[in-house]
Amino acid sequence: MSTRLSLAGLRSVGTTLARSWRIEVFGEEHVHRLRERGVPVLFAVWHQQLLPPLWHRRGEGIALLVSGHRDGRRLGAAAHAWGYDVVFGSSTRGGVCGLKSIVRLLRDGVDVGFAPDGPRGPARVAKDGVLLAARRGGAAIVPVAARPAASWSLRSWDAFQIPRPFTSVRLVYGEPLEIAGAAPVERSRLLRALERAEAEAQCSV
């Protein structure tokens, strides 16, 4: 499937498509407990799997860090239509302003969505931006994984997944991580947490 055509169509057909998914959610109690404690949540999900959690948490006023390049802006337009506060930038090169905005929002108690390997990869390689944002913003990281029973994969660096119409999706929220140690240690913790969430998401699809 063409990356350009598919991402361009997310805004117009994404809602109709997403409404047909049958999403089974696990671990959402972790999110509820953090919110009850007044701890801002930083949802971390690999870029490939963004779409189902974006749909599931629509309308909650969550802020989303999105790349300013062309495909990122298309994804940002779709997210904005679903009720997200879109912040353009990245967690690496040229993304200082975007990261600072995310930290300010977390400090104000706004939950944030983050792709640790975004915006351009390498896929499944977590960058330090997610750790910096969580530490400086006083947030807990909630690892997220989504596994559709059937999907299209785009010809993009991350093989971005679009669940097919009427498919089931297993969506997992893992145990929260509070970031306090050195970056290499915390990156390893985050990677293991995302791996555990993915393993659970694959259980019954």
C-alpha cells in the first residue's frame, strides 16, 4: 500500500474505518490509577502501532508530539480531528521546541502520546527524548502495544499498520515506569516494558 495515499486518506476515511474495529483493552487500570494520583501519563507506543491507541483515547485532550515533515502533518491532521492537541516537532534533531512544549504540558498535568522511535526511525529503537520528557515533566511512562488480527502495512520505515475494516485489535497498557536512572538503564527498562506489552497483545489475536 502506498504511504502517500494511505496517510493522506487517514483524515477523510480514518474515522469510518476505526469505528468498525473491535478493540479489546487490557491494563487500562494503570492509567486510571495514575490519573487518580494526579501523575501525568506519557503513553509510549512504537510508531508502527500508533493508530489503534490514537482512536481508543480520542477526545481526551491528550497532547501528541508529531513530526513536522509531510507525512507527520497528515497524521497530525487525523489526530487533531480525533481531539488531540498536536505539537509539531521531534524528540531529536530540530525538535528542541517540540520537546520543551511537551515538558510544559506534562508539568501542567496534560497527558501526552509519544512514539519513542519516531519520527523517522530506526524502527523500535527508543531515543532519549521520551525519557527526558518523562523525567523533566514528572510523568510516568505507560508502555502501549496494539495488535490487529488483520492489517495493511505501509511501505514506510516503520511498516506503519492500518487495521483492516471490522478486524479485532488487542490493545495493551503495560505497568507504568517512573524514570529516575541513567539514560542507558532507563532505555533498557522501556524496551523490556514495550516487549512485555507486545507479548501480551499477541496472546489471543
